[in-house]
Amino acid sequence: MKASAVIAYIGLGANLGDAAGNVTRALARLGKLPQTELRAQSSLFCTAPVDADGDDYVNAVAQITTQLAPLELLRELQTVENDFGRERPYVNAPRTLDLDILLYGDRIIASDELVVPHPRLAERAFALIPLLQLDPLIAIPGKGPAHVFVPAVAGQGIRQIGK
């Protein structure tokens, strides 16, 4: 029996190498994942690192429809990260590409491997603002409407740099 499709949101970020190019190419790769369709993508945004060091980040959010189970999707995203040369020398290290499952339908997942909604989604402008660009009325399961968290991230530098 085929799994039903779920709408998921993926956060993308990079601050090493051709960061904007890496995010743009990664967006295209999301549409090529098995049993997955890229439905929409936010603009590209430039953001200062939060709880990290290094150059500014290029961030975006993608809306996908997928029949992959959450952990299957996570493994596919990690493969894409690795294909882009992602290294993890320490927590929050600068990166060539970072892909995070922000939302997976209305599911709340808390396992050793995966936490969804992303635990800091409501605290990070680089994820929240592009998400709201795609769906201004979206709710974060277990937390409520995403737009109510905007005042809490208003001090975080973020600017749109491209479509």
C-alpha cells in the first residue's frame, strides 16, 4: 500500500563556498528526491549567524509533497548535504549546506534522530520568515500560528536577496 503524500517544509542554509548557488542547487535537488515533489520555494535571504560563527548565511525554505516517511526523508536530506561536501567538525560549524525538516504535515515527532517541528523554528528568523513567505497562515503543531512568533525574532538581521 502506497503512503499518502504529506506536505513538509525544509529549511536550507549555507555559509561556505558559493552559499547562494548551493542553496539554489539544493532546492532543485529536493524536487528530485524519491516520491517527492518540490511545490514552492521562498526567496533567498541573507542572515547573520545565530549561535554560530562564520560568514553570513544564505537561507530559504522549500515546501515539498512527499510520500517518504520522516526518517526516510531525513536520510535523503543528509545524503544531499553530504553530496554538497557537508562536514560536521563541531556543533553549529559553518557549512556548505544544511537541510532541516521544519514541519512534516501536522506531525509532532520527538526521537533521538529527529525532532519535528524543528525545535528552534519559532526562535529563528532565518527559518520563520521564509516559512511565512510561503504560507502566512501556517501553524506550528503544538505551538500555534507561526506569525505570532515574529516579534520575538525581530532583532535578528534578515534581508531578502533574491527570488
